[in-house]
Amino acid sequence: MTKDEAKLRIETLRKEIDRYRHAYHVLDRSEISDEALDSLKKELFDLEQKFPSLVTPDSPTQRVAGTPLKEFAKVRHDVRMTSFNDAFSEEDMRDWHARLENYLGRKLAPAADAPGVPLFYCELKLDGLAIELEYEGGVFVRGSTRGDGLIGEDVTQNLRTVEAIPLRILPRAEIERNLKQVGLDAGRYDLSLRRLVVRGEVFLTKREFARVNRELAAKGAKTFANPRNLAAGSIRQLDPKVAASRRLDSFQYDIVTDIGQTYHEEEHLLLAAMGFKTNPHNGPAKDLAGVFAFRDHWGEHERREAMDYEYDGTVILVNDNATFDRAGIIGKAPRAGIAYKFSPREATTVVEGIKVQVGRTGALTPVAVMRPVNVGGVTVTHATLHNADEIGRLGLKIGDTVIVQRAGDVIPQIVRVLPEFRSGRERAFKMPAKCPVDGSPVVRDGAITRCSSKACAAQHRESLYHFVARAAFNIEGLGPKIIDKFLDEGLISDAADIFELRAGDIAALERFGAKSAENIVNEVAEKKRVTLARFLYALGILHVGEETANTLAKNLEFPHYDSTVPVKSIVKTFAGLAVDDLQEVPDVGPIVAKSIHDWFREKRNLALLERLEKAGVTVEAMSGRGGSGDGAGGGKFAGKTFVLTGSLESMDRETAKERIRAQGGDASESVSKKTSYLVAGAEPGSKYAKARKLGVPIIDEKEFLKMLGE
């Protein structure tokens, strides 16, 4: 990016960030998610770091929050209230660490006179409202919001209603006893406390948030989008009775007044000794490895769900106050502190292009090519746009700034275009009139655009990718690049050829050795035996997904021998079924039935099935109706439907589905009132929230394994 391009982008970022922040902090209205706003701020910060000459005093990176509301008296802070720059990865944290050491001109290390003091202090970053509390003679006299960092809003009366905020500090003798209990020498501190200024956070618990929103909804009043907005709105009420009714909570985490403290960890102990409420989950870290461990521990989904309040990351501070002060402030943030946030589920990026790929069924799918962006813990550069109608709905143009979303097991997707960032150089996109692979005319099939040629090369390649995929034959190590290589080199022409591969032929190819060739052949040999549901899914029949394949396997009669269903028996069964017969299978409608019927009457498909049987592919049969496999005909999960979300430690998702089906249960992809259990692994997606809303029982991996009998 040139300097002129950066200048234009920076100006747009500043303008829109200011607008979003004004709506959020002053009007208590969220126009985009906190995560998306954080992403925009991070982009602005990075650009200003790259082009420091473009930094201006009015940049959002140079100030904190919004303008104080006019209805409240203004309060000037003795010491500026700052915010923190954001980090989202270990790499970001190492960069921050390196920048700090470069500025200080030395390595970060414990002070010589206190070698045992940890280097960092870690705090949970609450989703609340920053406040400052002033005490004179031990009595609470004034409380204020952060405002613009220098001047805040006087909200003393509202803060007095927060039970967690003491109206009077504990007596000196009691403070001294408390300090002695935690191993601090009270004689080191000025405990006269003629004037004391501390800072903290006001927040609302999840329980209170739900209660207040229910009451507002019952009155027909506007509800709040998140606990942070409700907490801010409560503190900014002119009538303190409203604030009192909201049952706000508060933690304190900083002492502004110098009473002899030398470390930030020490300040937390002092605050607790004086009677302030501090977060018991905060703690020290001796190095970056400890910081990463703290962040990962509190970032676990189950732990965040179990906590009674929202937090979106951790605040990391250099523990030594002298070093912290020496590092100073850059823009709006202290150099020696940073907000190490959890992986965002939303982020902003720029769509640099749109390419069209042809899938295994001939569907032309537009795919956005984006500037790399970290979403949900992974760096993504592509996101499907589904079809032309979706592009129209989004109003997307090439060059647009967009919000990308990814949560748990959800693939990255563009959920919103931000047209206010357009420079005029954006370009409209049109679906091609001809297939980009074989030049055949395209046709519309509802919302889908398809290649009219059934022999399209792209369909052929995609069908092979699908055949070996995890939910199908699950042939590990045989990914798209290797399949492409085998096709290009003439080793395979269809799925049956995969089971005829020879190690010598593979080893002769460029970048393949004897060991890798042997591994592929052994893996293929081990996967010749497959369940009936996996086999039907692997065939790539239009409209037949995992659930439909499993339903067919459980509900149709397939003659079999001992523990296997011969491929020719599968062909014979489907050959004898009319479209009307197939529609009698649960959840199989006329379109799906016709697709299945037609597939088993196409010569090239029948030839493939015959070749698969000759290649030694065997299909498993299990006890139950027709030997249909995957748990048909009984089992302790009979009549129960499971939905999986997030990742499991003990097994992959496809194995879990097989285990469920083997015991008579159904493994569905979508949550409904009919769902018996939602199995929630790490980083669950939107299914988790839907299950909670519908009252579906939610179990973790440990409970799931226990149900399986492990």
C-alpha cells in the first residue's frame, strides 16, 4: 500500500470509527459489533505504525471513548484515564513485547532488588464501564466515567447505588491487619488516606442482564443488546433510582494515588485490604509463556460460559510501576499495557477479488478473495458468497470493506458490507454466462447457477475430493492437491482407480518418496471397508447429504451377506425403487427422490459402482432392518437425535456420528425442538445458542463419552 492509499484509508477509518464510537459510548447504541469495531481500530493502529507521519491529534488512537453527556457535570481527572491497544494472537503479543523493550532500551526483567516479583500482571477484561472513585478522609465523595480520558461525567449518585462500591474505606487498624495476612508490611504505606483515587469497572451480571431485559420487554420498552450497553445506560441515568434497580456490580483494579505501592499486583492486595472488591481471578505471570497460559485458560468456552459476567479477553500490564510509568503513553494507550483479546468471531477486511469455482454438482459458487484476517483463531483469505442472489443481498462490490464472521464450527462468511468505506474504485461483479472450466453455457436452477455440461472437468475433480472426504471414505493424506496430481499424471480417472493405486507408481512422481507412497497405499487399503451411510454420501448424489444418506441406509432394505452389503445389492435395491417409493422414506421429498432415482439409472454411475466392487470396496451391514448399518434397528440411543458443535478431543466429529448411529441414534446437523442432546465441544458455534434458546439438553464431551459407555 502506498502512502497516498494509506492516507485515504486512514481518513476513512478515523471518520467511521468516530461515528461508531459516538453511537456506542454517547448514545448507547451499537451500529456494529464490538469485535468488528476492534478490528477497524486495529487496522488504523497498524497503518499509523507503518506511516507515523500520518498520525494526527484527532485520530481515534490518540483519545479515549466519547464526549461527556451534557446532562452531567464535568469532572477533570487528576491523571489521564487511558484505554488499551488490542492484541489478538501470540505474534501480536511478541511484537508488543519487542516494541516495549526497544522503547525502554533494555530487556524486560524483574528489578534487581525484587528478583522474585513476576514480570506481568494479568486481569480479565470485563465488558463494562470504566470508572474513577475519589475518597477524602476515607469517605466516597465523587465518582466519574472515563469520558475523553481527561474530562469525564460526574455520576456519583448513581455509583452510590452500587453495593460493591464502598462508601467508606475500612478503618486503618483493619487495613493493617488485612495487609499482614497477605504478607505486606503496613509500615511501607501511607495509610492516612486523606485523599485516595482508585479506578475500576462497573458491570452487569448475565443474570441481571436477562432480568432487566425481560422487564423492559414486558413494558414494551427497548431492550439492550449486551450487558455493557445496559451497564453504561444505567450509570448515565439522571434518576439514581433507575441505576439502583439494575443491581450493578463493580471491581476495582488500580490505585491512582501514590501511597507507596511499587507493583501492580501489590495494588490489588492493597485495594482488597481497604475493603474494595477485586477480581479473584486476576493474577501474575512471570513471562510471556505465563501470559499465554492465563489467556488460554480463561478463554476456554466452558469457563467463559460458566462465569456470571461477560469478559472478552485479558489485560496484560508490566507489573513494575516504575517501568510502567517510564514507558509512558502512545496515543490513547500505555506502552506497558495491552488488551490481549480472545479470537474475534467477527473482523473487518477488504474483498480484493471474487473468483468462481465449479463444484462437484456443477454449481458455480462465487468466492471472495480477501486480505488475510484472523477470525475465530484462524487466518482466512477466502469466504464463500454462495450465489449471485447473496452478492445482491449484501450489495457487495470488489474492493469493499466487509465484516467477516466465524464462530466455532461455522465456516467464514461475509455478513455485512460497509459501503461508507468506498473510495469510488470498487467494481461490480457479474456471474459468468459460461462455465469457467469447460465453456459450457450456464443455467439457472433456482438461486443456483450451474454448468450445463454433466461431463465438466471441475465436477469430476470435485466429486473425487468429496469421495475421499472425512464424512465419506475418510482417506487421510489424499487431499485435493494430491488428487489433482494423480489426475494430471494419469494415475486415476475415477474413484474406483483410487483403490487400484500402486506404491511404485506414486513414488515415481515428483515430490513423492517411497515412504509417502506406501503411506497413501496403506491408508487407501484400510478404508476399503465403509459404512452404508458413508458409501451413499460418498457417491455425491445431488441433494443427498450426510443426514439423507443415513436416513436411506436405515430405512431401505438391502440384501446382504453376513456383515457386508454387496455393492450389486445396493444397485439392485435402488433399481427397483420408483420416485414414489423413495418419497416414502422419511424426510425425502420429490426433488431428492428424483435425484436419487435418476442417479442410479445413469450408465456411467452404474459402471463406477461395478468398478468399485471389483476394486474390493465392501460396505458394512449391521443388525437391524435390512442390515442397513449405522445403528438401525435398536440400541440405547434409539429414538434419540444428537447434534454436535465445536471440536472434540477424544475423536473427530465423523467418528462421533458413527458412534451415535452405531447405537441406534441419529446425528443431525441442525438443532430443533426434536433434538435430544447437543454435544458441545471446544469453540461451539451458533448451534449452542439455539439449543439454549429451545431448551435442548446440552452435554459436554465428558458426559457424551459416559453415555457411549467409556
